[in-house]
Amino acid sequence: MSTWLAAVAEVPGGAWASATLHDGHGRPAGFLAAWQAERRPVAGALRCDPRALDPGGEAAEAWLLVLDHRVLFDDPAVQRGRQLLLAHGGFDAVTTLTRDASTFGGALCAWRGRWAPADPFAAVAPARRGRVGPGLVAAGPPLLPSAIVERYGGQPWPLDRFPVS
Amino acid sequence: MSGLERLPDLELADHTGEPRRLSEIVGGDPAIVQTYRGPWCPKEQRHFRRLVELQDELEVAYCRMVSISVDPPPVAYAFRAGLGARWTFLCDPDRRAQAELGLRESTDTEHDPYVPAVFVVRPDLSVARHYDGYWFVGRPTNDELIADLRALSAELRPDWDAPAA
């Protein structure tokens, strides 16, 4: 079972968690929705670390990066983004998004404090800043693997255990 | 000094003040658990420079690291940031875990610090190797730690022999 995340115009049925999404100017920008399913539930959904999500979570600010081109997880800019997260923290919830076992699809990095932490994957591509409504983002801070940047068996980072085969 | 065969599953604040369990930080990987006196000690300053070099290897080796001292979170946070460390620091300012471990350096009654020590542990926190760092040369070199972690990884990884065709 995988956890999937997608930005959608309307929340389809069967979502495990969902929240409104507003852009950095406060304008409605659709929804972020999550599913727990074996297969991709909607077009564009990407695998994520379920620990970053909570259907009971409070609203949060977020950097949301969803790439429309292929970038490998092994790309130095993606590695550097993970190192920055380990070094500086500051987020309530963090998950990278995987398109497949080797492709970095983007990231959701959310916080609730007054000050915005820097966008950790800005060297890959600039993320969209937005506000995620209640119902999606877990309370933090997350437990990041101390201090591993590699992924465990192709799963989204920071998941920190190899999948049981 | 300590004849610990297994470390207790300590619950301490990390460098951000968040409560963490040692077993969560170690996860399912071989790990280095280091206790240190404090940032004021020249031997610790030198030893940490060695560990900061090692983190670049551990972050791709599925091996974890955690450092423990009597410093409160703001001190540990600042020390960690100044070093450029990306692993987790645990804080024991009330010396509860220090007493449980029997690792108070009894010759320093001004700071009551931890005895400098390094434990190489399995995911169940059993101790595979222990180094007493009271004398600086008692501390492991990075090559010795890599050798210990190699031996533990071979013991723990069912696919240690590369699945080649």
C-alpha cells in the first residue's frame, strides 16, 4: 500500500485526506488530496511519505514543488535539498514525491511558524508557496533519518525503513 | 567504564527540543551513538571535526549517528549548526540518562559531563563495539568506525552479497 498526493481542481471521492490550497496571494488554487492505494488513484498523483500527512492536521504554509520534467533522485541538487533539510529543519512536515523508483517528482515542505524556512529544493526548481487548509498536513517536527539522504528501496524520502518484501 | 551490552531506549529532547526515542533515531540501521563532554572541550572539538567528515559517508551508507551530551537544546543546536552537522543531537541537561547509563565523568565536578564514549549499536540497541574516549587516542578513527559498520551491515543486511546475475 502506498500513499499518494496530488494537486487537484476538485477532491475526487475516496481521498484519505484533503485540504484546500491557496496560492501565495491568498487566491484559491484547488485542493491537495491524498490516497492510500496500491495503484495511482488519479492522473498526476505521486507517492509520498504518509508520516507527513494527517487527516486531522491543522492548516499550514507550504512549499509545494511538482515537476513536469524528469529529474533523478540522484541529481546533486536533489541530494543537496535533502542535506539542507537535515541540517536546518524548521518544517512541520516534509515529504519528497516520487514519480517512480528513481524519479524525483517534487516535494511538500510545510510549516506553521511565523517565519518561512527556505525552499530546500530551490536549486532543482522554485516551489510554489501556498497555504494548505486543515485536514492534510501532520503536526511536526518530522523525524528525519540521522543523517541519511539515500532513499530506502526507492520509497519517498524521508521514509527510513526498507519495505518488507 | 561502562560495560553496557545494550543501550536503554532513552527518551530525550533533540537539539530542537522535540522529544525523541533513541530507538526511533537508530531505526533499522547500524548506528554510532556518541557521548561527549561539551563544546568547550578541545578534544571534543577535534573529534567532531572527524565525525563531520564521516557524515558525508554515512549519509549514503544507511548507517546512522547520534550524539548525546548534558547541554540543553539551544546549546546543542548552536554547536551542531556551527559544526555543519546534519545528524541528531540529544540533550540530557538533568543528567537522568547519564545516570542510567553510568556515564558521568567523575573527575570533572565543574561540568559533570558525559564520559566521551562511542558505541556502535544494532537496531535493537545491543552494543557491537564500545570505545572509551577519556583519553583522546581511545576514540575510534573513522576507518575503525567504517570497519565496525561494515561488519554490522554484513550481519544485518540479508542482501549483503550483491544480487548479481
